Amino acid sequence: MSEMPTYKKKDFTSDQDVRWCPGCGDYAILASVQLAMTKIGKKKEDIVFVSGIGCSSRFPYYMDTYGLHTIHGRAPAVASGVKVQNPDLSVWLITGDGDGLSIGGNHTIHLVRRNLDINVILFNNEIYGLTKGQYSPTTRVGMKTKSTPYGSIDRPFHPASLVIGANSTFFARTIDTDPKHMQEVFLKASQHKGTSFVEVLQNCVIFNDKTHDPVTNRATRPDNSINLEHGKPMIFGKENNKGIVFDGFTPKIVTIGENGITEKDLAVHNENEPSGVWSYMLSTMSYPDMPVPLGVLRCVDAAVYESAVHEQIDNAKSKFGEGSMEKLLHSGDTWTIK
Amino acid sequence: MATTTKEVDHVVIRFSGDSGDGMQLTGTQFSSTSALMGNDVATFPDFPAEIRAPAGTIAGVSGFQVNFGTTEINTPGDEPDVLVAMNPAALKANVKDLRKGGVIIANVDAFTDLNFKKAKYEGNPLDTHELDNFQVIKAHITNQTVEALKDIDLDNKSKERCKNFYALGMTYFMYSRELDTTINWIATKFKGKDKLIEANTIALKSGYHFAETIEAIPSAYKIQPAKIEPGLYRHINGNTATAWGFIQAAEASGRKLFLGSYPITPASDILHELSKYKNFGVRTFQAEDEIAGVCSAIGAAFTGALALTTSSGPGIALKGEAIGLAMMYELPLVIVDVQRGGPSTGLPTKTEQSDLNIALNGRNGESPIIVIAASRPNDCFHMAYEASRLALEHMTPVILLTDGYIANGTEPWKIPDLKEYSKIETKLVDGKKPAEEKYLPYTRDEKTLARPWAIPGMPGYEHRLGGLEKQENTGNVSYDPMNHETMCRIRKEKVERVANDIPEQEVEGETSGDLLVVTWGGTYGAAHMAVQELRKEGKKVSLAHLKYINPLPKNLESLISSFKKVIVPELNQGQMKNYLNQTFQCNAIGYNKVQGLPFKIRELVGVFNKVLEQ
């Protein structure tokens, strides 16, 4: 084994021209991922990026690692094959709200259910970009798009609710305007053993500009988002004086110092809560009624699929010995014709 | 009264009853015993799509046909000589197939008014004249089984369940079968359940003794051992042989076998079979759907596996886009299509050859891939190995066509010499490229046009593959018009050049004559027997059975042109005929059947004779 090289961002930059629209949020995500790759402790030949179809799915072409640009929605299945075949690889799946939640929704929930040790980054811009502006499964009700000239009537998914509902072991959310936060979240995702699902609120400058602006804009972000920290009370706001309490299953905003509320009355984030109920409640918090949770919503340990696959193989080998076709051919009833 | 023993060269028995009556097991036992006694054997199960259709109805009838004999056996037989009918529905569903003069063994205990109604008989068919052309043996199979087991401490229902062994015992006497194989099997199967071992053994012997005793069986038949090529033999069905062929190909190529699959009739048994062999390092992934099955295999192929997906018609339709992607990636991938009756959901448990068109053309754009087909159950090992060899050596997807008939059919198989299946040369790069030299994934082998295969984990070979058109050599995304045309031509020529790497077309009979019969897939047995029969009569008929379909063998065109007429019998509406006519402008005529049933030998003899006379 050769030693772990020290990488710079350019080591993960391929020789291909990046072809996203000027101003697209994808550029910042790409840069943050390339920087995160220098820190995950994996050699570049052991890293594979897999994507589906859509603007975000061009991503693997720009990474100087192994990569697969697959077909629409199917990246989770392709990535599963990669990971089962070689569990030592660091596998990253790049998808979007259309690719991962609409045409590929089935594969997404089954990837999460099986808990393969794959890192998913879902670029959520709440619109179809590559096909030029149709509504997606995360587009808000009422939004006018090319295919909803009278406003969208589809009830959208919260990606977090869907993924946590599918028995996810790791879910985090970050924003395309904060490279530092993105890198931190990608690193945590890579450290988690199991399917790590990261939603990035990403801006489509052409078809859905500023859709996440209240959350991602430096000026309005403090009042419209909440940074989750494990074991810490849920505090947010420009003045750091607002907090979250739960009335049964319903989150409510309170102000510290008003009506006798102190820090001790606030809900405390527990990303390790086993059942998923806590994380699910957080997943329902959305703009404009509630601050949008950023950071790790859920992180729990569970059996990892590909490890179990190889464990069964190893067990069978120690129990029955290495397989022999010669023996198999002669097993059961045989007879000789003279 | 002493029974007389009559010698015949082959006999076809069909066991038929409710799907819960254990007819598959009974048939399997009969064929195992016969093979061990040195007969050549072929079998075919015929079961309903419903797991347990209502008992007593025609929809619930399950059958198993065995053809065994002293001569070469190539099909499960045209017409049964003996029909075991465990109830009226089984009689009704099968009597039309029975040879005139054939024997019916009817379990009269199930011939009740209620069952007549369920089988849509107006009265007891055994009392009318409709069975006058047959020899009917009325046997109280259920009651006598229960009676024979009266001293065994089992409930009545469990005793009744032993009735299939009673029926089996009767046929064992009729055809002078030895009881030992089945008695040993019962002992292993019910190990630890002594009462069941005793009960089933007694039922078997009681049936045997009953047949010996009753005067209703006028003559017993004796079948001598067949003249078969010397060697060590075992039984194999098509799906098992297919699974084993892939395991051997993985061994021969030094690659790990990965199967991504989704359950579907009649292909699931390959998934079941491969799931057993974890100690061979086989990875099986039961995916969430057909598309995920093939896509996971593509991911595994990129990562260095011998990657495989298995399905049947409806699943192949779903996999089309992904197969096109594998073709674009130029990765090795084997797709097994165990064909069934189509279109749509069609006839899931019946056989057909109607997926040739989708195998050849079922993808968007210009997307040629290799297509090959197995000819009989014991050919599946070889063809699965061949599919893997071609995929790995030529870096392309390969579709292997089998069908429900050969997948479920069982026949003796001369155990192959594994030295003949020991070396597949993959296109895996050696990993010794100088660090400063860039890896170009789309450079090509001069002879085959196959591209190199570098896999994750190899330093310095990092590269990206995509479904977008790629620049020659570099593999970078390219929208250049001339490059696209070049790449389409290369991908086409790559598959065409596989013709240099497959055997020439073999022909049974002379290489010229009046009529060339061209077949492919599971119709081999019937066509072979029919052609043999006509040749014995001195007719100038030959058989070319195609196993390599795209590309076709290089000598096929000249072979076809050396015959006055060409006929292509197939279980579809003329897909191979059209393909040959389109390729060679050869005026081949078709003989087609889409009934979910295989060809009969006599049927083909009639058709070929008619064509010769025209």
C-alpha cells in the first residue's frame, strides 16, 4: 500500500470545461466537493462519482476521479452495483430533485432502505433545468412554470421527510451560498457508515432564480434558518434570541426572555434519536412558517448492506470451503454410461 | 393372471392433477429413476401461472411430462402414451393431447359430482363413450392410499397427500422401474420425520403392487437402456445449467460474478440458483425493479465484475434504455432473456420465441449488441459461458436467449471437461501505464475494436463514462457531427467483427439439397428429430440450428444459398425468417405457431413434407 498523498483542489479538477449557466449554484457545490475530497482520507483512484440525468448530473465529468454519468433516475442502482462489487470505494451519488425524487424516486428510497455506504448529494432547485423549466416534485404549489401556466397543483415532497420516512440513517441539509458549511456537511456525510443523504438548497439562476433566497441570503438567513447542533438547544435569529419548542408534535417559535422563556425551555437537538420521529418532525419545518433546519437532522448507526453481503460470502467460504465447479458438477445423482 | 411384458423404444407419460397434488415431484422422480436406469430422458413441466388456482378447476391443473426411451430423446415427446389424471379437470385439460389408444389412469375417488361441475363436465366422463379410443384404468388412488396407511399414526389429510406416490408406484410397475431411487429420495427428503418416510414408501409400494395385481393392466412395457455416448452423466435443467455456466465463466476470467435481478417467471430460478453459491464469491442483488437489476449490473461491470442480469420479456422491455447505456459505455454485460409467451404479460408460464426482435432492436438509436441463443437444457451451460466470453473479450453487452421450455426442461447432461472452459482473456488494463501518460478509455484493439477496461482502484486510470456521445479515443463528451457518425460506425463494426470469433454454422445433413430447415433456440429437439426422420426416408433435407444470431456465422449465407428452399419454423410470427430475409434476401418461408406450446415432431415432419412436395 502506497502512502496517502496530500491533495489540493486541482487534483480533483478534470480537464473538461464546466458547462453550467453563469451564476448557477452548481459551481459553488463543485468547488466545495473538490475541497472536501482533499480531506476525506481517500485516494482519488478509490473515489467514484455517479450521477443520473439533469444539470447537476454533469458533475462527474468535472471531477478527476472515476465517474459514471448514467441514465435518468437510475444512479442509485448503478452506484449500488459499484459499491457491492467493491466496498472499499468511496462512492458519491449526484442527483437533483427531478432525477432523484421523480423518475428515480423508487431507486432513491430503496438505496436509503438498504443503507449502502454511499454519499448522496441532492441538488434541490425545485425545478427542471435541463429540460428548460417544468415543475418538479419539490416545486411549491401555485408556482407558474412552463408546464403549469396556471400554477402548480402538485403537492411537493420535502426530500427530508421522504428520506427519513424511508428509514434513513443520515440526513443533512446545506446551502449553495455557504462553502464552509457545505464542506463540513460533506465531510460528515463521508464519515457516516451507511447511506448519507445531503440536500443542498441550490439556485437555478435561469428558471427558478432566488427560490431559496430567504434561507440562503446572508442577510435574511439568520431569521429563516436554524443551524442544528447535536445536544444543543435550538436557537436562531439575527439576535440569537429565538428558539424552538414543541407543542406535542408541532414545532413553535418562541422568543427567549419573553413569557418567561429561557434557553432551558427550548427543544434540544438529538441527531441520534433512534426511531426517526424527532428527525421527521424537523423535516416538516419549512419556510415561510418556520426556520429551515440546516446541518445534520439525523445520524444513527445501522447495518450496512454491502458489509452484510461480503460477510455472507466470507461465512459461506469458511463453512463450505472455496467453491469448486468440479465438485458441483459431480454433486447429486450421477451415472456412468458405458 | 400373469402379465406380459412388451418392449417399446420410447414412452411419454404425463402426470396431471391439481397444482397441490405434487405432480411436478412425481414426474421428477420418474425421470430420475429412468435416467439412472440408463434411459435417455427429456421432461417438461406445465404449471399454471396461479400458485394455487381453485382446486379441481382446469385453471388449477398442473402437469409434468416425461419422455424416456432406448433411443436418442430430444424432446419431451409429442403425444403422451399415458395420462395420469388425478381429477376430472386434469382429464379434461389433457385428454385431447393423448395418443389414440393411449392409457388413462384415472383417480376415480376424485371423480365426484362437485369435481365434474368444476371441470365443466355434464356427467362422469368415465361412464360415457368419449374415452372409447383410450384404455382407461380406474383406480381408487386416494382411498387405497389412505387404506394402505391405516396403521400409521397420521391424520387423514396427511395420508391423502401420499397419493402421488401411489400413482407413481403404478407407473413404476407398468414400465419396470426400480423403486430404490425413489425410496432413497423419500428417506433423505423427510429425514427426521419417520412417519412420513414410512407413509410415502408404503404408498409407493402399494401403487406398484396394485398395478401388478389388477387385471385392468393388460400388458406392461419394458424400456431397455438407451444407446448414449459413454461418459459420466447427471440431470440438469436449463436455468440451473445457465447459472452454472456463468459461475464457470467468472472462474475462467478471474472476475467475480455479479447478478442484479428482479423476480420474474420463468427466469427467477437463475437468481435462486446463483444465490446459493456464495462460497464461489457470487454476489446476487435482488433489486427493487427490473431497471435497477440491470443498472446495478452495469455499476458492477464498471467496477470489474462479470456482470449479469436475468429476466423475461416484460423485464427486457424495461431494461432497454440501460442496455443501450451499457452498449454506449462499451462495458461487458450479459442479459439473459428466458422468453415466455408475450406480448405484455402474455402467457407467463408458457413458452414462445417472440423476443428475437426486441433482443436485436429493442433500444433507441443505433445500438447493436451481440445476440446468442441456447438450443436445449444441457446447452445452457455452454452458451452462458459463451455469452460471458464474448462480452468480456469484445467489451459489449450480450443478450442470451433461452425460453421457458428449455429453462424448465430437464435432460441428462454429459458432465463437461472443465479444461474446455478454463480461459477467458479480458480486456483489463495491466496497470503499468507511465504516470504522465493519460489513459484513453476509447482506444481500440486493432483486431476486435474492443476498448480497454480500467476499473476503480487503479491509480492513474481515473476516467468518466457517460451516455452522451463521446469523442473517439478520449471518451470526452462530443457533439461533433462527423465524430458521432464515426462512433456509430465503430460500434456497429465492433459487433460485426465478432463473426471472426464464433464457430462456423454447423449443418446436420448435406451442405446442399432441396430443403434447409433453419431453427434457433428451444425448437432444436423437435426439428432435429423431424429432419432425421425425413433423411431416413432419403429426402434431401438438412438442418442448420442457429446459436449465434447477431452477428450470424460467416458461412451461413453460402449455406442458405445452396438449398432450393429454406424454411424457418419458429414459435412466433416469423421474426427469424424476416431477419434472415432482410440480411440475405433469401426468400425463406416461415412455419409459425404462437400457442404457448412447443413444436411436435410429427407436426414438423408434415410441414416439411408439404414444402418438399410443392
